[in-house]
Amino acid sequence: MTRATFPAMATSRAVMSEDGQGESVASARVQISDECLELEGLSAAEVLTLRAWIGRINGSTNIQPYLVEESPGRFRLFVGTAAERARTTKGLQ
């Protein structure tokens, strides 16, 4: 496999195998859209970490970003005007 990064650069765990040499199939899915970054299919530890972050990220002093768990294990991270819209929508529910 040809790598487009230098060995010292960070590499996503989703594309690294156990020995760090090749690609592997990951169950996690990351989708980038105009509105948000969507994460799902995470490990239990990753879900717990993101749940712990929700309180810190969505504090009253931070207008953005805005992190939401839509269904168990499915998270969306909003920034900019999308964060404002998501925060307003969540407040109206």
C-alpha cells in the first residue's frame, strides 16, 4: 500500500491494520455533510467518551460547536450557523 502521508503524521485507526501496514475494515462510519460531521458504529469506549464530551462541548459558554447524540451510538457535530440552528431546534423541542 502506498501512503500519501509521512510516517510521523497521524493516521486514522479506520485505515490501519493491527500491524500498522495495511487497510482494515472498520465498523465505524464517519460522514461529512454541509450541516455536520456524523459518527456512528463506534466502539463502546468511544460512545462513552463522546457522551462525556457532550456536557463540556455544549456548555452555556460555548455557542459552537454543538454535539448531539441522535440515537444510541449515533452522534452529530455541528459548527457555525448549523450549530446555532441545531441548538435552537433542540431548545424548541
